[in-house]
Amino acid sequence: MAGEDLAGMISRVSLGDRAAFSALYSATSPKLFSVCLRILKDRTDAEDALQEIFVKIWHRADRFAASGINPLGWLMAIARNHSIDLLRARKPVASNIDEDGWDIADSGADPEQAAVLKGEGKRIDTCMEELESDRAGAVRSAYVEGLSYQELADRHAVPLNTMRTWLRRSLLKLRECLDR
Amino acid sequence: MTTPDQSEGDRARDQVIAGEYVLGVLSLEERRNVEARMMRDTAFAAMVGRWAENLSSFNEDYDLVSPRAAVYPRIEARLFPASQKSGFAGVWSSVTLWRSLTALSVILLAGTVVLQTQPFRPQSPDQPLVAQMSGEGNAISLVASYQADSGRLSVTPVAAGPSDQKSLELWMISGNDPAVSLGVLPQNGDGEIEIPEAMRSRIAAGVTLAVSLEPYGGSPTGKATGPVIAAGQTRIP
């Protein structure tokens, strides 16, 4: 699945090329289906989701060129966003932004420094190593499995607001590290 | 980077919300709010984009799991109901021609093509050699013009045939902004469009140019209504 091949396939899909669409499906459906399964946890739901995701890919392929991101990243974002939307619609979670857990001031992130973009920054892996391991684990499983704050709190046996603070501080630390 | 009307705390909060959106921990309503804000706040959209890129290396945690073979036929049945097969078939079948036109956007802007009523003319040093390339029943033809003295061959699409009464419209898409029409390609096959003065500064490397098939004279709505038959990002050659 070389990036260039995928980009070429998506461009041809945007021109309505069904053979390219079929090739794109063959090349990427195992990866995208894996996203659906990990997040939705049910095979039938995941297959339905995969169907919707490829319908979206067909209709949105012409926007790919404007997105400027790597082709697999673009496809994965469509798959993750769709799966997470389904999950949140099925099992609503409490609002987070207006709740507590904004005690994030001592993150160590210097906003001025963070605001100065220095090229690509570091790879996320290096920055994840700077986090305490349970917090890094929470960040990663939120992303990969689509866990809610409540599920993360239960898994790590900490109060909900503690988990919110953990994750928010971790995000700021990652941002600061990536920009450093 | 500091904006006077936004405190440091607000910026940190925006970074967190952008990151939370990409992680997926927000509620459905919050996700819709974030997406709405991305549409109107490009700085915030860029934050989300950076998180998406940064966190995308977690994608390696997803193994490969093949879906059942029955899934793909269901997708095809959704997208291509049998009744629609004839509709744009003519256009789609010309796709092969388009594939080779990787520099289409450059040609559209820079190409000068003379369409002759005769497919070929005897060549003289300052007369281009011209060919109209078309396929049976295609809504689109390509006009190739070869300038012997410069060695340049340019290719220009034209919506063929008065019976079709279609026009090709050129669009510019910059970032997440909606497509802006740059004009309708002249029906005479001349591939040059004069870009309105106000638009010129917006055409820079990295914007996407696209061509759609529209009713004769161009889109009636100001948005592309027909199929996008070609798209490409501008770059410095």
C-alpha cells in the first residue's frame, strides 16, 4: 500500500473510475475494517459501518487533493470519525468541554513556545515516552478503541474528573513536546 | 502568533479540544460543534489537522482484518444501482484519456490551442498541428495542438457536440473553502481563461483546480452540479 499508489487510486476514484474504487477497496478494506471492529466491537455493526465508509470515500474522493494529508491517513480519518460518531450516537457520553477537569495549568507547556511551529517537530512516539506510562496508555486507547472518558476512568480506576485532567495535561505535554 | 484578544489559557484550551476531538473522547454534540467551528476558524482547523497528523502513527495498532466477501457487492449495489449504468457512462469511459493528463491544470492556464474545423492541416513553421481526439458517444473531446517550432504539444478539453450542449467549468478549491468558479472553458476549444483581477492573488501553488461537466454556459447555481471529471493540485513544475 505505497502512499503514492493510494493517492493515484483515490484520484481516479474522484473521476468515477470503478476499477480504481475496487482496487482501493481491496488494498485498504482490511485496515479500515479493523478500525470499525476495534471501535464498534461488533462484526455486523462493523460491516455496516465499512459499507458507509466506502460510500463516503466514493463521494468525497474529489476533496482528497485539497486535504493535503497522506492518503492512508485520510482514509483512516474517515473510518475513525464514522465509527466514533456511530459509537457516540449509540452510547451517548456526558458533555466534557463545559465540565470540570480544566485544572491543566501546571502542564509545563509554555504557550508562547508551543505556538512557534518548528517544522515537523518530533515523532509522537518520542513524546509519548515523556508521559507517565498509564497516561500514555490512556491516550493511546482513547484513540485506538474510541473509549470515552468514563470508560477510561473505569479502566484505570480513577474518578472521571481525574481522567479528564490526566488526558488534557497529557495532550498539552504532547503538543509542547511535538513543537519543541 | 499571539493574538491580543485571546488569552494563553484559551489557546491551551483550544489545543486540548482539538486533541480531544481527534482522540474521539467528545460527545456527539461536541463533535458536531468542533466540526462547525473548523469550518469557520481556519486556525482551529489547522490545530485539529496537526493532531490528526501527529496521532496518526497510532494507526499502526490496527491489524488487518478482512471483511466478509459479501460486503463489497453491497457497497457497489448502493453506489451503482443498475438503472444508473447508462447515464454518465460516456463521460466515464473517457476517463482513460484523462489519466495521462497529469498536468491538466497547468495546460488549462497556460495552454493556447487553436481548434481548426479540419482535423489536420499541412504544417508550416508557425502553424500548429491540431487533432481532435474523441470517442464514440463521449461528451468530451480533447483537442491536441502541436507547435513544431517550440516542440510544445498542448491538450485542451472541450465539451463536444452541439446536441450535448454541455460546458466545462474550471474551479479553484483553496484549503477548506468552497470551490470558486474560475470560468467556463470557451466552446471554441480555446483553452485559455482570463482570470478575474480579484482572483489572481488567490491562485498559488497548492490550490486545487478541478473541471466539472455543467449545463451549457456553466453551472446555474454557482456550485459544481455535474460530475468532476478532473482535479489536480497546482505546483511549481
